[in-house]
Amino acid sequence: MKFPVPENLTALAAALGKPLYVVGGSVRDFLAGFPSPHPDWDICSPAREEEVLAAAEQCGFSVKSVYRRTGTVKMKDGRGSDYEFTRFRSDRYVRGEHTPRDIEFTEDIETDARRRDFCANAVYYEINAQTFCDPLGGIADIENKILRTVAPAKKVFGEDGLRLLRLARLAAQTGFAPDEECLAGAYANRALIRDIVPQRIFTELDLLLHADEKHGCAEAPYHGLHVLKTSGVLDEILPELASGDGMKQRADFHDCDVLEHTFRCVRYAPPEIRFAALLHDVGKPFCHLRDGNFYAHAEEGARIAEEIMARLSAPKKLTEETVTLVRLHMRDFNLAMRENKVRAEIVKYRPFLENLLALKQADYSACKGDLSPAPAVLKWNAVLETMIREGVPFTVRELAVNGKDLQALGVAPEDTGTVLQRLLGECIPDGSRNAREFLLARAEKIYLRRKPQ
């Protein structure tokens, strides 16, 4: 079985004069049968950096950076693809430190393999010989879809806390299952995740929540979240969420506890709202522990979600939308909201409406596995369609009058915004009111009532 290697990489291997290997995710994914149109090109060799630099220049690669301490060279080819070369080495870590304290270069491929994380990631492909090299039995792990550490699991996870998150993320992306020793080693070292900077935690969590986009497995995020839970890492990074484990809910609405419901909501949610799905019920454990019930969990959840997103250094826009969706996800859950109120909510939250309805649907489906349209979603979509058919304006820009029209009536410039918002409110219950003559007459009355005598 021949691994597809780009021509320029084949040329680099020929020019180097020493064995050059592709290793890591691209090899693993090829052997697993995953489509990988844009693989990560991790390459390695016993060759020194100077030798690689000379061969790379000869083959038309541009060198981006060189890290002589770790024997790493980052390169780019003429098409813009990235390559990372690392010289064969062994690493020695100090517990709690993310980067190796001591590095020793070697010519032994098994020694190099032992510094990696999982055996499935330690399969090498020698480019010149066109053969696979499997010093730790990683091919069998790939065939059996398991994640097994390259050394005793407690040692592997004790060296680098980021591997705790990589375990869950790789399990999600590949569908592989960690073996018992792997999970036990992760659990024993779970507290080391506290040593990882928040930005790295957010990045890995984001990749996990979108793991289905890597190889198309719909269950990927759900699988990864369960690995986070079993390994104990969820308790460390999202204790507010983890406290919902085993917390019962009303059996007439739910067939699982709060945490499992959350995981299922992520399973059913589209990629755009995965963080909102993950945090939509984060207020339930807080409310239950405080009050003995889940009343006002959406409002408390929004507050807690904002704290979590800030703690993870999440992007501002994602934080704003996530917090908003968490706060709104229970709107009209019992279908008791009057139509005019629904119309007002639709206009007020129009930028978030599509994602809000998607979250409502995911939340509904996660309760009892019912994939039929959620009643609240059906109701709100029906109201929305009626509003569109009536020509209801959703913003002041869609009104039949503008600020200049109001100022021509004598409305002061500083008051035009307020009057336009009032006119928008007038049109929400009945789209036929969005007519120039009607709105100008209403604007005059509104302004005269507001204008100081």
C-alpha cells in the first residue's frame, strides 16, 4: 500500500541523502481510510537541521523558522502548503511543564516514537523506500480503532497536560476508543490540565466540538465529550457543567440526567451553535443546588456561560452569541406566549433567530431522542412566515420612512432614532402599517407627545 506523497516531498527525500519519514496524523488517517485532502505534513529524520535546510533550498522550499533546540524546521512549498520537520530525539519533561526540559537527539526511530503520545500517531512512512515503519504496533491500533499510549499512560500524561485534551479530541475526530490504561493514566493526571493556558484549552475544546467536520462522523463531538467526562478532565475545565452528572430531571420531559442531556444537545446541534448547546443548561446545577429546582436556569446559565467563555479567552463575538442563546433558549417553551409577543421577540433578536431556533430544536430532540420538529420551532417559524408575508419590517431601515422624512416634519435630529424605533414597534403587530402616509401621521403624534411644551 503506497502512501500518497507530494512530488516536492519526494524530491526533498531524494536530495537529503538520509531516510526521511512522514509521521503522525496524515499517516494514521491514510491507514484508517479517512479522506484527507489537506493533511498535516509532519516529517522527521535522523538528519541534522543543516542537512534539511540545504536540501529544502535545493528543492524550492521556503524556510519559515528554525528551532535548533528541538531540531525543528518549519517550511512552506510553492503552493503554500506547510511542512514541519523534526529531528529524531527523546524528551525529558518535568511534571507540570508543557515543554520538554531536556532534549537528546538520536538516530533510533523507536526512541523517537517513544516521545510521542499515542501508538496510532507513531507510524512512520519512509518516503524513499516507500515502506511503513511501525516500531510500537500502531498499525494494529489503527485497525482496531484504539488509542494506546507509547509508554505507561501515567508517564505520558504526566509529561504534558495538553495530552489530556488531545486524547478526547483525537478520540472524537477518529472515533477511536482509549484503552483502559489510557483512561486511567489520564484520570490520574487530570489536574495537570490546570497548567495549560486557557487559549490552548479553548482551541482543543473547539476542535472537539467540531470534530465531525474532520472525517464526517456525526457522533464525533458526543464521543469526545464522554471521553472528557470519563477521564475526569471535564470536572477540571468545566466544573459548572460536570456537576450536572447524575442530576435527575422530570421524567415526563427527559429520559436522562442534566449532563447526558447536554451531550445529546451538542450531538443534535449544527456546528454554528455547539458552544451554546454545550452551555445551554449550565445554569441547572447552580439553580438546583441553590433552590432545589431549575427555575430561572436560563438567566443564571447566561451569567455562568459568560464567566466560562471569559475564563477560556473565547472570541468576543462567539461569547456574545453563546450568552444570548443560553439566555433565550427557554423562550416560549410552554407555547404560552401571545403572538404579538412572539413577533416582538423575533424582531428584537432577529440576528440570532436562526441559531436560536436551531438550539431550541437540538434541546427538544435531546430530551427524549425525538427528531420531529419542536412545537416551539413550528410556532415561531409560522409566525415568522406570516410576518414576512405581511411585509413586517425587521429593522428601522426597512421602514417606509427614514430620518430625513421625520426631520422634514420637524422632528429634532437627536430624537429621530427614538421615533423610528417607536414606528418599528407600531408595524410589528401588522405589516400593513408600514406605509409612508400612516407612519408620517404616527410620527407626528408620537413626537408631539414627546416634545417638551
